[in-house]
Amino acid sequence: MSDEIVVEINITRQTLDLFVGNRCQRSYLVSTALNGPGELNGSECTPRGKHAVAEMIGEGYALNTVFVGRKVTGEIYNRILEKKFPKRDWILTRVIWLKGLEARKNLGGICDTQARYIYIHGTPDEFRLGRVGSHGCIRMANSDIVELYDSITVDTPVNLLT
């Protein structure tokens, strides 16, 4: 039996499952795209298919650390900051950047997951997990994203299913 680690995201169920070998070690509620599944650039949909972790950003930072353009801003999210920047799409705590592995589906051309900046990341809207709501990314509770981040590595397979 292989001890390969695989992440499986079910867009219909709004869950992320962490597998070690054939056993689900942990299941988390997530929030995927309000616009549903889809691969096209600019669609604000969550891409489907076989992916892998391209980059992992944020190791060691505090819960609710704010990222903009994959860079730490020096801010810690709070409601006062939210009121100051009401239109910001909050990316918090950790950033797990995905890359597609399937040419003409989620890799290259007008359907490239990495070029679309699709991440798994923390969110301030943890009460909305289990329902769609993102702009294409996969949102997780901040403590959950830390646990996931610490359980995987670059190139970990990530399968997005409907």
C-alpha cells in the first residue's frame, strides 16, 4: 500500500479530503467559486481535473496574516481592516498555489489554472464554508489551512471533482 498523499476537493459537496494512501485522514469544509466549476481564464470558476501544488507560501506566519499578490502585507485581518478595504478579496494565513496537469483542460492556453492564480487559502468568512462563494479559489478555515499546509508539499496531487 502506498503512503502517497493526495488532496481531493469535491466541488459539489464543498469538501476537501486529505488522503494518505487509500485512507482519508482528514476532511474539511471549503468554499469554491460562486460561479461554479469551469476552467476558462476570467470565468471566476473553480477549475476541475488533475492538479498539483505549484508553490506554498506563508509558512510560520500567524493566523489571519493578510496576503496580496502572494506577498505578506504586514497586516493581520480584523473587522476594522475589513471596513477599511471592503472590496478586498481576503487571502489569509497560507497560500497553496495550484497548477493544472491536463493540457487543454487546466494547463496552457485559455484554461491555465496557475496563470489564473487559483489557490487554496484561508478566509475570514469561515461561517460561509460548505457553500459556494469564492472568485475561483478554494477557501478554508484558517486553522484548517495551517493543518493542510503542514501535511503536504510542493507537487502533492490535488484533484478537483464535481
